[in-house]
Amino acid sequence: MTVSSLGGKRVAVVGVGVSNRPLVRLLLNAGADVTLYDKKGAPAGFDLPARTGADYLSGLSADVIFRSPGVKPFEPDIIRAVEGGAVLTSEIELFIESCPCGIIGVTGSDGKTTTTTIIGRMLAAAGRTVHVGGNIGTPLLDRLDDISPEDIVVLELSSFQLMTVKKSPDTAVITNISPNHLDWHRSMEEYIEAKSNIFRHGAKRVVLNGDNGICRGLGLENAVYFGRGDGCDVRIGGGAVTYGGEVILETRDILIPGEHNVENYAAAIAACLPSPEDAKSVAESFGGVEHRLELVAEIGGVKYYNDSIASSPTRTAAGLRIFEKKVILIAGGRPKVGFGELAASAKEHIKAALLVGEAAAELGAALREAGVEAVDCGDIPAAVRAARGMAGPGDVVLLSPACTSFDQFENFEERGRVFRDCVAKLEIINKKWCC
């Protein structure tokens, strides 16, 4: 399927978020008969037929249905339309089918944004023209005319996007798989199947985490594995990341902290096989992605870190292990899975927990049972104020929620910005006090 092939077709665009707005414009230019379906209301900027409200999918009928990543493909009205002959697809699948150059796709429960960014930077360091997009926040479908066959595209792909795709990128990378998004997916098996779609439809090269049991369990004999264990092609160990016995990157050159970021570099190296010079130049200059263990400020000897991306207990537990001393943790939101794994390591890594959002009671109970002081603060501004009163020189205050943001925010980026704004106000107060 190409954009031009949709001329004259009855096309339903279900969910008109960031990724689907460029799609709507392209469909109209191609001559498609477009109807918008959006539960929240008619999207601004389009003079088109629109179905909205709680029953917005009732009577859905079209030749082609483009599903937003947040819309579940197993909605009964979508299933009925597909059974009636509609083709179910997505903006990201149309891009993969239409892209004139090679594509490296990256997915995983944790680390996919950082790994995607590192791959893009390594390829750029090698002199390639690189286009980075997908779930990382930049739709590329309306930029197809700017992409040449000699270029390279790097896509971050979520399980929501991958669930219905029927074409894979040329190179498929899975950073890891662990329980995640089980508030959206109907089972862990469905979640694994969605992730596996990244390679099941024509990928020429597959890169997997060799230390991850679920990745190993996918049974791909010809995959390229990265990790610390035996049998890994790209190996972490001895203070370096090696490939074929050659040192590609010394871990001491990696600017961003944490063992999980060493794994992200190993995944990137396995995906694009950079020269040691290019790998080092990226490692020494890349300070990390916004909202991912981002050092926001140091105030009165207290460091404030924004790890708003950490929407799962696994991701939060990994972030905690980076710091040499116990942290004051700000956590909570809308829970996706239980907090057993986080609680198991809490006593060792958490000085006190300041809790927010819907998960405060459940998370607080788990942490208190593990022997950690936990206080329900309600929201992030109150938690930051409480952290200021609790922290002393040498302490770390870490926003690492272990939950999604959707109870109080539109997304994790907004949550991280609110945290940064609250810390900025502390800086102003501190400067006034010092003067």
C-alpha cells in the first residue's frame, strides 16, 4: 500500500493525534474520502466528517482504517469492520512500506528511545544522512519526499504501533522484553507477540538482548545477540563492548551513567556496527535524552534528576541502581503492573519515597512492607516541596514514577516538565535566600 493507491478510497482515521495529523493531510492530497474518528472530540484544523464521543466507533465502515497507536485494534467495532472487508493499517506501517531507503527499527520494554538516538548519532558520525522518528516523537510520513535511497531511517517502535504491522524494518532491534503495558495489552503473550512483529515480516537482520530470557526464548538462531553472557556476538565485559574480539567502545568513555546505558550502546553497536572512532565520539558527547535520568539542577548540594520516562517498576529499579547512595524517590501515577520487583530492592536504594497519583496507596503499602518510609504527597509540586525539606547536601532527589502519567498528565513529557518547573522554583527560592 502506498499513499497514491488510496485515492478514491473510503478511509477512516481512528484517533487523530500527533502521528496521524500529517497522515490526514497526505490522504486528502491523494484524493481519499476521509472520515475522522476521535473519542475526545473533533480535531481542530480539519473540515471533514467526524465521529466523536463515547460511541464514536459505532457503525465504523471504510475500505481502509488507519489506527492511532493508542487505539486498541481489538475494539469490537474495529473487528466488525475488518470482518466486513476493511483493511486495518497504521501511519507507521504505511511509512515502512513507502520509505525509499533502509530502515533500522528499535523496540523494547526499556531503553528504546536512548538506543534509537545512539544509533542515529553513530550513523551520522559515519557521514550518513539519517532520519530519526516514529515513537520518539517525529512522524516521518510527510517527509518522504526529503528521504533519498542513500539515506537511512531509524525508527523507535512501540508495542502499540507494532501490534498490527505486516511489514518489518530491514534491521529489527529488541533491547529487552519485560512485563509492561499490561493495562493495555490483554496478556503478556499478546505483548510479546506485538514486540516480535518488528522482525516477523521481512526483517533481514535481527538484534536481540542475549541476557534477556524472553528474547532468548524467541528462538531465533540467526539473530545477532548483545549482552554479557556466553554466546553474545556483541559482548559487554572487561570494561569494554567488543565485536568479533575487537574493542568497539570502552565503557569509561560513555558519558551517560548506568549499566543499562552500556546495554543500550551494545544494542546500537550490534545494529549498525560503527567504527571504534565513531562509537567513541558519540559516547563522549551524548548527554542523554530528555526526561531520562536528566540532571535538572543541583541546589544546596542536592541533585535533582528527572527520569519521568520510567513508567514501569523495572525501569525505576534500573535507575535506582545507578546511584551509589540511597535516593529520595518521587514515584506514582497510574499503575501498569505490580510493584513487587521494585519493593524487593527498595530498602537498599531508597532513603524515602514521596508518592503521587492513583498508585500512591498500593505503592506505599509495598514500600512500607519493605521497610522504606513512604509519604503520600498527592502531586508532584507537593512532592518536590517535601523533598526540599527532607534532603541535605549530598542527597539525590529522583523523579522515577514506576507508573504511567495518565492519571494527572497527558504524557510523561508533561510530567517531566512539571517536575523541572518545580525544581526551577526551588532554584529561585534558594538564590533569594542565599542573597
